[in-house]
Amino acid sequence: MAGFRSLARQVRDPGCDVALRRYSLRKCLERFAPYGHRATWDHLCGRHGFGPEDRDPDPARLVAALEELEEARAVWLVYEREFAERRRREKHLGLRRPAAVDDWHRRTWGGNGVARCVDPAVHPAMPLGEALRRLISALEAAPGARCPVCDGAGFVWRPGGTGVPGCGPVCTECGVVVPAPVLTDEALSAARGPAVHGGAVRELAAVG
């Protein structure tokens, strides 16, 4: 099975036909897709000007989309290396029980769905790398009451069992499932309360 870097080389290879280059970009999302596969694809298509079903896109647009994806992947890989190094130091000191953020991180290793969007058409408009930098900053800070990605203040709880992808507090502005450990108890309680933001939010919670 080809890895991310091999697929990225195919996307850039002018000797490959456009269909293969598009296919290779799509396959990259099986290795790294911060919003989830479908939402990340929709995001890249929208930002770089080709349709989700376009079989003959401009190769330059495919490369630009790949560059955005690579930049975001680099951001996340740095965080994962630092996370792994910190856990090794903690275990050496006898701190073997992971914190809540660490437990969340364990379920998102590799970056797939790290900022999952339950509705593929609703996701942050900013570059992927910027969204991940904001999320990482929140993971390393004290819990807050607002979305770490877009600064939205509204959340709705999407139910599901522990560890189920896409469950938890969904930002009603950008559509990201926010890691519960980065939110205050008050924000989490409000998200779990009755839906008060109208039908669109209730529909968002049911997507997926």
C-alpha cells in the first residue's frame, strides 16, 4: 500500500495523467484527513477551485491542494512527536496514567479526524494548517468556553459511545467536533442540554 509521500509524488508527477493525479490526492486523505475524509476533500476542492466530482481538474490546483494538506500534516506530525516525547518522560518519572487530553489524542493518532466535521459540507474556511495550530494551542492550554478553531460560542452534543468518531460537542459555527478536554465543564454541560439553537443545529447533530 502506497504511503502519503509516494502518493504525493504521483500528484506532482507531470508524467501521470490527470485522473491518476486526482486519484492519488484523494488517496492521500486515507492517510491524513483532519476533518474526516469527505469533509477534508470538500474543503480542499472549495479552497482550490475544483469540483468534488471533477474528473479533469487543473493539475496546478491539485498540487496547491496537496501543498495545503502537506503543510497541515507537518504541523500535526510535530505535535505528535512532541506528545510522544512528553509521554516517554512522564513514564520515566512513573506517571503512567494518561490525562484526559492524552486519552483523546490516543484515539486520533495519525491525525485522521482530529478536527472531525460531522457534516462534510460544514467545516472551517481557514487553511487546514491554521485550524490545526489553533486546536493544538487549545490542547496545550487551560480549558475554555469557546471553539478553539473558530472562536464560536455555541455547541450541540452529538451522542455516541466513548471513542466513537464524531461524538461529542459540535461547534455550531464551523462544524468541528471539539475535543471535550479543551472545554470547560460549563460549556460541556450547555452542549449536553436541550437543543435551543433551532432546527439547523439539531440536523447537524444527526448528520453522519
